[in-house]
Amino acid sequence: MLSFNVSRNVFLAGTAIALALVVAAFLIDGYAVLLFLSGLVVFTASFFASQVIYSLHRLKEIETEGRRRMVRCSHCEAPLYPEETKCPYCGTRRPETPQD
């Protein structure tokens, strides 16, 4: 997760804000509990936000990898994954797959 720059920056910014709130909780008497809990909430939110950003980035990479592996149907030129034995669009069997 921390290898992706955007995700890392969101996490580090959230951590810095959360740390500032926790330090302020120790310095200000009247709102200590509120500031401490706010710091905890900001840290948790930044962690989950960075995780979602990283997951979406990885999903896009996986989809791109899958598209790169695709081949074309010999009959209708529809995109097919290499493991497909039959074209879902026209029903033509791929020549390199054995018949059932």
C-alpha cells in the first residue's frame, strides 16, 4: 500500500493531522477527550481512504493486465481471454481447443 505515491501521501497527511490533534489533546485541558477522539477518527479515516485508493489502483492494473492477454475470435474478431474455449458472442470454438 505504501509503495503507491497517492495512497502513501493520503495516509501520511492523515497521520500528521491525527498526531497534531493528539498532541493538542495533551496540551489543552478543556477539550482533551474531544481532540483525542478526533485524532483517532482522522487516523482511521485516512488509513481506510488510502487503502481504498490503493485497492482501486491495483484493480485497474489487474484489468489492464487481463486486457493485454486477450486474443481475438477468428470469426467475429471479439476480444477473448486465452482460457476461453468458445466465443461468447458468436459461439465459434477456438481452433486450438479440443472438441467435447
